[in-house]
Amino acid sequence: MQVGYVVPSSVLSRYGIERLRIYVQATNLFTITKYKGLDPELQSTSADNGGTINDISVAGFGIDQGNYPHTAGYLVAVNLSF
């Protein structure tokens, strides 16, 4: 989700700024599912184990084996043009 505000050019013109946008962004805020484990999108094996999709070691994709869930991410940013 992203929410932003563009400052009106009438306010910015006296400072020599063409455009100013301030915004906040958030990712992985929630997952809508009936799954009771941590996160069904987790991969239970590492990508560097050399296995292929047919190997037993890689076939565990999506199986929650106590891994950490995806964390939420937050970003506060400013876009500025002169």
C-alpha cells in the first residue's frame, strides 16, 4: 500500500522547486488465509543446495517447518524535482 501527497506548485515556486511528493509505503501488512502456520509462502530449502524441482529436498516448497514469516516493510520517501 502506498499513500502520498503532492505539494501544490504555488507553494513550491517561491523556493525554486518544480515538484515535491511525500509518501509512505508498506508491504506485507497482512495475509488473508485460513492457514494456521507461520506463512505458506515460505521455502523450506535453500536455493544453493544444488537440487532440482524433482528432488525430495526441493519438493518441500511451501511446507512450514518453523521458519520465520515474511516481515512487514515500511518506507518513507520524498520525490523532489528542480
